[in-house]
Amino acid sequence: MGMRLKQAGLHDFVILEKAATLGGTWRDNTYPGASCDAPSFLYSFSFAQKTDWSRRFAWQSELLGYSTELAIKHGLLPHCRFKAEVTRIAYDEAASTWTLACADGTRIVADFVIAGVGQLNRPSTPAIAGQSTFAGTQFHSAQWNHAAELAGRRIAVIGNAASAVQFVPQIAPLASKLTIFQRSANWLMPRKDRLYAPRTQRLLTRFPGLARLYHDAQWFFFGEMQLTPLMKQVKPVQALARWKSLAHLRRQVKDPALRAKLVPDFPIGAKRVLFNDDYYPALSRPNVELVTDAIDRIEPEGVRSRTGELHAADVIVYATGFKSTDFLAPMQITGRGGRDLKREWAKGARAYLGVTVTGFPNFFMLYGPNTNLGHNSILVMIEAQVGYILDALAKMKTRGVKRIDVKRDVLEAYNRSLQQDLARSVWAATGASWYKLADGTITNNWPHSTIRYQRLLREAKLEDYDT
């Protein structure tokens, strides 16, 4: 957003960052093996395509380097205020401005607010009886304790999804015993990661158009053609994906008993599909045990399952994801007429196009409700949102409009249609997931192609807003 604001000639903005440095996801997640699920070339901005990625699926350090390099190159650091955690945002109707209060007492007054805090930034650690009594070291995978000694230790990993499948193969060779507690199995597909040859890097750097073509081919064939039909429950595509995933499992896991534990009991795509080539082999190591029994409690010596068995541990790692449906928390956001956003979203977060909410004028979101993807790079969605916001700002200036507030009937009609489409998606075909609330309302995901989303956000229609 900052890069595109500067490109549009808009320089009067500040970026408030609660941490001491830039980086977001790739600053925070430093666990061994941290990498992106989307192919590297898809994880580049269209206007800032990186052409010399080292590998097909970039690791954390390279991703962090890319974002940091862009911030420096585009002159964003002078706009950044670090250790500026926003706690409260309140709208002043008389002045048509927002006042942002930070934890350190700083206050900022702004005409517009753009929330870019993401969906997966607040680690979720389940409350398990006896946690405080554990005699060893315990931490969440998103807050990796690099000082913790892992070599020769008994390690318990609670959780087995996106983060766990990346770090388990890295720490398994170090542990004397590694116990993984699995609540439900995941669908895994071959990742086929590889290093890019130096001559390939040179070729794509020399011919940026070729790099763009490579990006577009992956966006269209990997995401739009293969994974979009999967989430829409196109039966032949589901059958093919299921066959491919099970074949991957059969190739990598020879033990029938272990293999049986790794077959999910829900349709492929209903939860996040994982791409990985080394998790299954790690499970077959003699020092690794997969436990599917529910956890009863944690004791000083380890984790006890409901069967009564104690699994001894010196270290516990929680690979239990994030608080994904509590959007924009813990900030307190107050709009027109004293509207509290948390109350507005008491039955689930919702927004027009995932960007604006009725009663909160000149307040925009990036990666807001129902804009997460299960089939493509989130950067595609964020770029569409950034373009939409820039178009809205330009039209407001041209027409002399001071504020815009999405009409209630526009937001309601959009979300009725959206939830009807989500009810037909594969995500509705399973119980709990981080995509939805306890009542089954899907608050996180976008149910269509990125092409459709880009088309919807191609221009900001001010007739959808009260001015």
C-alpha cells in the first residue's frame, strides 16, 4: 500500500508498526524450515517482480529480504513508526477524521485509515490442563525459542498442520524422541521444490517479460485451473486431487498402520491443502511417534493422553495456528454514532468486498474478511484491494468528496450472495477449521477465482457509498 501510494504521488502517510522492525509474517515466523506455500514467483508484486528467487518455494529469510528490500528501495522507512502498537481508533464525525491511540501514549489524527494487520498474526495456544506445571520448555511455533536446546531432547509437538509439516522434518533428526499429537489428518500434495539454476535466474533477470510470463503461467495453471475447481467441488477435479494425494502418501509411507492414521476423514480442500515432500518420511523415522489419541492434560514430565499414557517430554512446541476469525483484534475501533466494530461483528466479521464496513467512513482493510485464499497467492488479492483504495481516493479528490461510507444495503446484499456461494464450497463440507466460526459461518475465505475478485475491484463505485 505504501509503495503504491508513493507511485500515485501521495506522500502524506504514516505506517504504524507494533514491532521494532518491518517484516510481518516473515519476521515473526522463524521456525526451522519456514517457507511459503505459494510458489516464489507468485509471491512477488506485479509491479516489483523478483526475478532471482533461489528456489521454487522460497524460505523465510529470502521472503523477509524481499519485503525489506522493497521498503528501502521505495523510500518507505521515513514513513514508518516502529513500536507503535495501535490500541484504539475512533472516528470524529464533526471533523471527519480518525484518531489513533498507540500503546505508548502517542496519538495520530488522520483523514483515512487502512488496516493491513493480516489474518494470521496472533498465535493461538489451546488451554490444556496442567500447562503451567510442565517442567521443561514450551513455546508456540510462531514464537520459536531459538535458545531452547533440542539436540538429544524429547520433544512433543501439539498440532500437525501447515507449520508443523515444515519444522518437524528439520527437528526430527535432532530429537532423541519426537512425539506428534495429531487431532486430524491433513491432505498433503507433492511440493516438488527445487533450486533455480544460476542461468535460469540470469535469463529471467535479463528478460523481465519472461519472468512475468512465468509468473502468470503459475498463477493461472497452478491456482486458477487446478485449485479453484477443487474448492468449488468439481467432482472430477476432487477425485484427481484425492488420487494424487493418496498416491503421494502411499509412495512415502510404507507402514499400513501409520498410513491409515494419515488419511483425512473430510473432502480434499475442505481444510488447507498442504504441499510437502519431507513430512511423511520424517514420520517413518524410528525416533518419531504419531499419536492420534486426544490430550487429557500436561504434567511436569510430559503430555498425558486420554488413554492414560504419559508421553515424556523435555520440550513442547505448540503448532496450533492463529486466532484467525477475530479480525482486527485486539484494537478497539469506534465509528459513526459510537458504533463498536467488535459488536458489529458479533455474529462474524463481514465487509463489502472485504475492504469497507458500514458506519466506519474512510476506513479500509487489506486482507479483510472473506479475502483469504485456498488456491492462489494472497498478494493477488492484496494488489486488487490496494488498487481499489487508490481509485476511491482519486475519485474522492476529483469530486470533492470528504468521506465515503458504504451503504448498509450494499454491504448486506454483497454478503448474502457471498455466504450463499460459500455454502456451496468445499469449506462448508467439514466441521471446525480456521476458516469459520463455531456456527459454521465462513468468515475468512473467498469462494471464487482471483480473476473474479480482480474484476469486482477494478474500480471503486462511489454510488455504493454515502458521501
